[in-house]
Amino acid sequence: MNELDLVDRIRRMSGGARPREGLLLGIGDDCAIYRPKSTEDMLFKTDQLIEGVHFLPTLPPAAIGQRALARALSDIAAMGGTPRLCLVSLTIPRNRPASWILAFFRGLLALARRTGTILAGGDLARSDKLYCDVMLCGVVPRGLALRRDTARPGDNLWISGRLGKPWDRPIRPRLDLGRKLLRRDIACTACIDISDGLALDLHRLCLASGVAAELDRVALLKRVARGASLERALHGGDDYELLFTLPPRKAGPAGTTKIGKMVAGKPGAMRLEGRPLAPRGYDHFGIDIT
Ligand SMILES: [Mg+2]
């Protein structure tokens, strides 16, 4: 199978070049064409997936494809957005056959279909290391995107789901919850997704908003995944849940839990049951930010 055949197979698997949801032209020309509505802001995201860094070499190709898209979708969810289209660049070692590449795209496209994401283009190349880059574009009602720099002292801190889940399981991006948080009656003030561990991502939210945070240990313990430790829930990463803030008298949607509050103080400072909490998590550059 040569590259043209391969691209044609992927194009057909993705639903072809027919216009959908603002996409005027998909895979097949020099560029894709997308026309946004005047009532929308567009969200852009790029996310890399590197063998041995973001997943183990033993992970099956369909699961790697799913993971590549899911990580980017989690960021769209964190802004309250709806995904529209993605571009996927993939470099594949020579020892992986065409069937491996098709399985990768089968996994990616299954999640794309479930979430309304169109594969609108990309690039394939051979290299000695498996490397994938997903560029994802989403939309959000104009002016309403959830951000990490808008939490206020006095807001309560909430999370979805459970923390400390095992790595290499399928990621379920919280797109429905992100959209719910846009509702006026919920009045969400800030949001971030937990990709590198609760402590590190909360620290980022606090720094961006210029506030400090206090975590409730008892509430947090109830949200630790079965078989995981509090240490892993705080610093492990790879959870892809949403961490968000609400005004004091507001309640989060079903399946979410209040785990603390935002307070005035040194920006980025965090306390767990009164004790300082270090912003340790998954950090590619290992820079000490304490
Ligand atoms: Mg993120």
C-alpha cells in the first residue's frame, strides 16, 4: 500500500470531504476550509504524543489513536467548548505496517465520531520514533469560554470524577460537563483540566488567577480512585477530569464534588488541611517551580 492508497483509505474512514458542521472542504485539497458562525469564538489546541513519554510502546495502535485525540479534547472540554475538526500529523517507524496506521486511525476516528470531531487533514511520514501531533479546533459561544485566570477569593473549588486512575486506560474527555459549566445558573468562574496532577494544575489555576487555595482532605479522600493513594491522586497526573470554581452558594452538576476553596493570599500557594501543599506533578522539563 503506497501513501496515496493509505491517505485515500483514511479519507474514506473519516467520512470523506463532504461538507459538515462548518467544514466546507475536508481531506484532499491543499488545505481544509472551515467557516465559523458569527456567534462563536474558535478554540485552538495542539497536543503531542510521543512513544515512551506519553504512552508505553505496548499500547495497541487503536488505543494510541484514541489517546492522541482524547488528550486534546480534554483541553477543549476545560474551556467549555465543542470540538469541530482536527488535523493529525503522524511519523511512524518503518517496522510498523500500513495495518498499524489504519488501526491507529480507527481508534482515533471512533472517538472523533462520538464527539462530533471531523478529521480534516494531516500528514504522514516515516521516522525512527513514533510521534503524533493532533491539532484540534473547537468552538464556544462568543465571549463565554471558561478560563483559568478568572477564579476569585471566596469561590469554592470543585472536581469531576475520581483522581489517581491507572495510566493507559481510555481517556474520557469531559466535554458534556464543560458545556454544562457554561450555564448561567451554574455561574462557573474558572476551569482547567487535570492532565498533570491535581496539585500542579491547581497551582497553575491559582497562579493565573492570582489567588491561593485551601483543600479539604476529607472531601478529597472520597474522590480518590479505587486502589490509588492520596499521593497519586494529588501528584500522579493523567486523570483528565475538570477542576473548576463556583461562587459560594452555587452547586456543581451531578458527579462533581466540592474539595476546597479559593482564598486571598500568595498567588499559587496551596494548603491541604492547613499544611502547605507542593505543586508537584508531571512536568516534562522538571523545573522546580516551588
Ligand atoms: Mg489542559
